[in-house]
Amino acid sequence: MPTMLEVSGLTHQYGQGERAHVAVRDLAFTIESGQLACIVGPSGCGKSTLLRCISGLIPATGGSVRLHGDEVSGVPGDLAVVFQDYSRSLFPWLTVAKNVEFPLRWQKVSKAERSQRAAEVLESVGLSGVGKKYPWQLSGGMQQRVSIARALVSRPALLLMDEPFASVDAQTRGELEDLTRRVQRDLGSTILLVTHDIDESVYLADRVLVLSKSPASIVADLTIDLPAERNQITTRESERFVSLRGEVARLLQSPQVQRPGEPDPATAESGPGTTTVETGDTAGTADTAEAAARS
Ligand SMILES: Nc1ncnc2c1ncn2[C@@H]1O[C@H](COP(=O)(O)OP(=O)(O)OP(=O)(O)O)[C@@H](O)[C@H]1O
Ligand SMILES: [Mg+2]
């Protein structure tokens, strides 16, 4: 599969001098076209900063981001972002259909095609028939579906999602997770999604990147070798799911995540920031070792 996203040596520092804060340090990873990758990491470790750098909303202070080979220096036209807070990201004075059509205003798309594409994408997120309503007339879960539809309408090469389901109830969250996987499969989208929720990362992803505490660096890169067809009940009950979620949880509790840069006594000769994962379960750890070698 061709590479969609290449992040190399990415560093972002907020402020200067005494007030300087390095949020992300020397991050490197690639995302292949058609992948659904999740990022998990402790609160405040720099996940949103990373997504902002990838989306060109803020410039990196070091390293580079390439989207299908082109260096990102502003917000790329073929990239879309879904934020956590749907109530602040949708325009309350526009109907649902007009909200969804909004990104197409800057593309050479006729009015008729705009409304057709909005209707199609609303149908794909299970919201046909609500185009004439206003966002505030919908439930929270429906509003987040509208945000997802709006992100998909411009057929982005890469969809970034920052804690997209954190504001909805547990059942809606499960429905939105399934929707994300279905849409990703049907449209062949490439998605990079940030979540706090370990179970969610394993359930959703083909791959989970685990970040260290601030400044974020990658401590593991796990392949999620669960079957492509997932089910909220049976997948989460499966032995492999339980094993993978345990592996991610252990990584998040590891000293490398809690104290980046400080050598772990067990792996001190390998240098700071290096992680060796011993889970007794070798499947899925090859990428972890590779990531550790890169860090
Ligand atoms: N605009 C800013 N100016 C200065 N520091 C900032 C700014 N935005 C974020 N930070 C700091 O950078 C660090 C990383 O923040 P970021 O929002 O990227 O973390 P996060 O991993 O997304 O956190 P959370 O899981 O809580 O959403 C934090 O210490 C934060 O205080
Ligand atoms: Mg964040």
C-alpha cells in the first residue's frame, strides 16, 4: 500500500525561552493508504498538538509532515478533521445539509452537486432525511454524525479525528465506532484517530500507536490483528482483544510512558526512551520492537 502520511522527526514547541514547552519531540511514523490507525497516550502528552501539526493548523518547530509525498505547510485541501466538541464545530445558523456542504464552497462543485453529495454522505452516516433540520434539533450522537459527514463530503485523502466520541454516551459511542469502521471500509478512507480509551483504540484500529507522557514520543506501534468484521460484544469478549487491550494498558503504565527520557533500569543499556515489551504474547509485538528501535 502506498504511504499516505509520513511524519519525520516532528517536534513542536509552544513559546520561547523560559516559557517554552516542548509538546511533541522527534516523532516519526508513517500511515499507509487505507489504514485506520489510533493514537493513545496520557492526557496532555501532545496528541492534539500532533494532529494540529499534521493538519497544518500550527507549524512544526522541527521535522516534517508529508501527505502523499507533499510537504504540509498549510492546511491541505484534501485533509479533514473531526473534533471532540461537535456543539462548537457545527454552525448553528445553517441547516444540517448546509453544514455538510460547507467545505465544498471552496471547491469547483456546482450547487446541485453540492446538495447531492451532502445527501449521499448524510445517508452513509445513517442520517438521510434530517438535512433540513438545524444541528441543535438533533441529539449529540446525531450531531457528531453530521460532523463526520461534513468531514467526508470533500472525500479527504486523510481524515484526522481528535477524541471524536468523548462527548457522547457509551451506546452512541459504540454505534459511532462501528460507523467509522464501516465508512472507512466503504470509502477506502485513511484515518488517524486520537483516543484516551484503550478498548476503543483496539476495537477500532488496524494499528495502535502508544505515545509517552509529554513531550510525546512513540513507545510502541502495535498491529491489531483482529478480524476485519468486528462486533461490539463478541470482539470485545474475544481472547485476542483482551490480550491486545492488556498489552496497550501495560504500555501506558510502563515507566517509559510515565517518565520519558529517563532510562529504565531493565533496558538502560539501550538508551533513554527505548521500550522492550515483554507480554508473553509474541503476536503483535514485532511492530512494537521496530518502533522501539526507531525511538
Ligand atoms: N496553545 C498552547 N500554548 C502553550 N502550551 C500549550 C498549548 N496547547 C497545548 N499546550 C501544552 O502542550 C501540551 C500538550 O497539549 P495537547 O493538547 O497536545 O495534549 P493532549 O495529549 O491532546 O491532551 P488531552 O489528552 O488532555 O487532550 C500540554 O502540556 C499543554 O498544556
Ligand atoms: Mg487533546
